[in-house]
Amino acid sequence: MPYDAKMASLSVQTHLQPGTRRKSPLLGILFELKSVWVSVFLFSMVINILMLVPAIYNLQVFDRVMTSRNMVTLGVISVVAVVLLAIMAALEWARSRILVRVGVRLDHALGERLLSLSHRLGIEQNGGAGRRLMTDLSQIRSLLTGSAVFAILDAPWVPIYFLVIMLLHPSLALVTLASGLVLVLMTFLTEKVIQAPLARANERGAEATRFATINMRNAEVIEAMGMLKAMTARWQTRQDEHLVEQAKASDRAGLIQAISRGVRVVNQSAAMGFGAYLAIQGEISSGAMIAAALLSGRMLAPIEQLIGTWSQWGNAQEAWRRIDDALVMPDRPYSGVRLPAPKGEVTLEGLSGSAPSAEAVFVRNVSLKIPAGSSVAIVGPSASGKSSLLRLIAGVWLPRAGVVRIDGSDMLTWPRHELGPYVGYLPQDVELIEGTVAENIARHGEIDSDKVIAAATAAGVHDVILRLPNGYGTQVGVNGAYLSGGQRQRIALARALYGTPPLLILDEPNSNLDEAGEIALDMALQSAKKQGQTVLIVSHRPIAIRNCDLVLVMQSGLVSLYGPREPVLTALANAAKAATGAAAPAKNAKPPPEASKTNTAGAVPASESSDGSLKSTEVTNEPA
């Protein structure tokens, strides 16, 4: 299926259409812990029943002890109250511990899955949403172990307190009910007035954080060329947008919280005052008056707590939605049959593609076949699509159209963990992962010392590694910061050669190499050729091209020429001479504005159709 069709299918499944409902995968995972939630619910029930103890204690003290002046009664009810309140505290501690473990189990259930999806979104969609998934999981975990979830657990018991107040006196219950309705109104008002600015604040904050995290990685360039002031100014613009929206949401939420807190205090005072009036009238006792004031405050506490944590619920709602959208992403279709080890044959069928989320297409309609064991040099001017073609073949970018086949099998239907060991990839921007030299060469898997040394020797970097402070155990630092550019590139080449993979994909492997590194690379390419490895290499240096059997010329994202090395190089030379000869007579003449077509190094003149558009030489099947 073409890439655009796959993403269209994905968008249908991951985004709700108006009027439709979708089961929440995250909620389903939480429901799998039914026994745990039942325990938490039972604990909450007992805790909220025990919350009646202070009110009952005051009722007994004022109505029984104060009238009888019986110290034994006071002692007994005091001991009972202390024991019951101690049990309540123990249950609250146990409930908190259970919810903490729910968060841990949720992390274990989703952590690896979401990390894998983050990586996948980084490949397929340039990772905007994917980078936030792990933060979203932490936010949901914090929600489950914080005060917000306790407010939800306590809210169902509000009617119990209302009924107890009703038993004391219906008028007191109506006073408390009026205050409760005001607080419920405040809760809905909070949702309406802070949801939009809070969502915008989160979005702007994520943009500011992403800008700082990604762009500040280029600290050396920023420092050397004095770009820090400009970069911080751009960050501050994004941060100010975040702060304005956050301040707007916080101001509104603060106003509502202040009103809610005032309503609760007024309610307690009103309950006390009205209770005193009823006591004077002889309708209730003084103990009932005190108990009603305590219960009215307890009844309104969960509602006020919900209002205070509403922004946390709003953030969690967005995080919940993003996690749900990620979890419903369909898995890549695999055959379920373990294919034999590939020999290295590469077939491209109408391949087109570019970077994720990019509008322009960098590689267009490439169809060709690279026999197993061949060495192919990919040449052409800058921005002709060479590196983009390698990324598509390596699977770093997904095709927008067409297919990449490895030994006849669509690469997208081959599980990456099975295909990966048979592919050696060295990108143009060398990236080493934090760890030791040996771990990087072994691709951060189980270290096979013989294979590590063999790969380092094949890359000509074994002696260089031995001279490092701790040899193969030397830490490379973040992105290989502890190594020089040449060392990073040669260790990355050894990583690509690890295990003698049948397919080697090398993008400018000698861009940072000195003369010794060039010689080591030349020997590595010769060795790969002798071992029958398929090598695809982008390079502008003759020493890398001379070991290749085939040459592929790219221009404007199209294949201009593809075939055996000598005929293609001869064609390139003839094209350059023809261009130079045609330009010579007109050296002193003033060319028309639209004329002056020059060829950059390695370019092949393309034929031109009647409408003036360039045509590439279409190459299919075997090399010419």
C-alpha cells in the first residue's frame, strides 16, 4: 500500500469523526486491574464512613457528656474515636500505596509499547506527537497517584453526608445543598473558561520546549558564531505565547477557586449560624449544630478539590487522548513467516519519497535493480536526491509511492528486528549512542568480542580504539562528543560492518576522514567486495568510487544514468566536454536571461521535452 494511503487509513482510525465514539485502549488497560480498583473503592467507602467519626464524636460530647458530666463516657468515646481515626489514616495510607503501584503497573504495561510508538512516529511523522508520549504516560501516572484521583474517589460519598445532615435537620441540609450547587456550577464554569487557553498554553509550551531541546543541541555552532542572542529571542517569543495563555487560564482558575473557597467558608459559617438559630428555637441540640457544620464542610471538600485540580485533569485529558491515538495505530503488516537471510539484492519499483511531513518530493519514480554483491556509487550534484534515496532504501524514511524490495520481499513487510542485522547503515550525519565504543560497534546488543574486533579491524579503526583511554570500554559521550569527527565516523563504519551484513548503505563515509582513514575505507570497500556484500555508497571522492562496479547518477530526484562504472564515467566526461565546448564560443556574448544552463560536478545533461520540462533516463531491471 502506498505511504499516503497508509497514513490516510491511520488518520481514520486514530481520530474520532464527529458523532462517533471509540473505546479507550488506555481505559481498557486500567479496567484489567479490576480487583485493584475494587479494593481502592472499598477502602474509599470505609474511609468516607469513618469521616463521620468527628461529627458523631462532637455530637456525643455536647449532647451526652456535657449534660451528664460523666468522665468515663468521655474517655470511652474518645478512645473509640482515636482508634477509628487511626484505622482511617491507615486505610488512606494503604489506598495511596495501592494507587502508586497501579501507576507502576501501568508504566510496565505501556512503557515499552509507547517508546516503540514514539520511535515509529519519529520515522513516519517526524515525531512531533511521538516525542510527548513518554511525558504523557508520566502525567497519567502522576494523576493516578495524586490528589485529583482522591477527589474522584471521594465524590460518590457526598450524598451520604447530605443524608446525615438531613437526619439532623432538613433545613440545614438545604443550606448545604445550595452551597454544593454553587460549587458544582463553579466546576462546570471552570471547564468552560480555562479549557481553551489551557490547551493553547500546553501547545505553545511544547513548542518552546521542543525548540530549546532540538536547536540547542547545536551548542558549538551557536557559541562559535554568536547566535545565542538570536536563538534565545526566538525561544522567548514562543515562551511568551505559552506564558500569556497559561496566565490567562491560571487567572480564571484562580478566580473560580477563590470564589469556591469563599462559598465553602460561608457555607460552614451559615450552617453554624443557622444551626445556632435552630438550637435556640429548640429544634436541634448544640451537638447537632456542631456536627452539621463539620459535615457540611466535609460534603463540599471533594467538590472544591475537583475545582482545584481541574487544570491537572485538563492536561491529563490531552495526554490521555494522545496515548489513545497512539495505541490504536495499526501494527505494520508482517507475513508472520521468518524469511531466510537476504543475499543483498535490492529492487526499487516506482520509488518516490521525501522527509516525513515535507511537502516537496526528493526522490521521484525510481525503478532499478541492484544485483546481490554489486557495489554502486551514487553521484550527482547537491540536493539531487542521493542521500534521500539511501534513506528510503534503508527504511529511515517511508516511501510515499512505490516499493523497496530486499531479495524480492517488500522491506516494509519484513520485521525490522529481523532485517536490521543484515543491513549496515552509515548516515551522512554520524550519530553514536551514549555508551562504550564496544557497545556502539555491537549496536547496543549482546557484545560478541570477536565480531566487534573483526568489524573494527575491517574499518581500520582497531589500532585507533586501542589508543583510547579505556580501549573498547571508552565512553563515547552523548552523540559521540568525547571523540573527534574522524573517530566517530570510523567507529560508525565499524558499526555498519558489524556481523558482515549482506547490504551496506554508506552516505558520505569519508567526509571527516584523513588520509589514513581514506586508506582504511578503501580497504574496507575492497574487503566487502570480496565477501560479496552489496554496497551502496554516496561519495564525491574518486578513491571511494573506484571500487564500485556500477554508477548511478541522480539529478533533481530522478535517475539520469545507471550502468557499469566505465561507460557511465565516460558518458559523464563526454557530457562535461560537450557542455564546455558549447559554452566556449559564447564566452564573450551576453546570454539571454533564461539560458545559461550549467552542469554541476557529476550531473548528466537531461533531455528536454517540447514543453521545456526535464526528462530523466528511465532505468528499470538490470543495469545498462
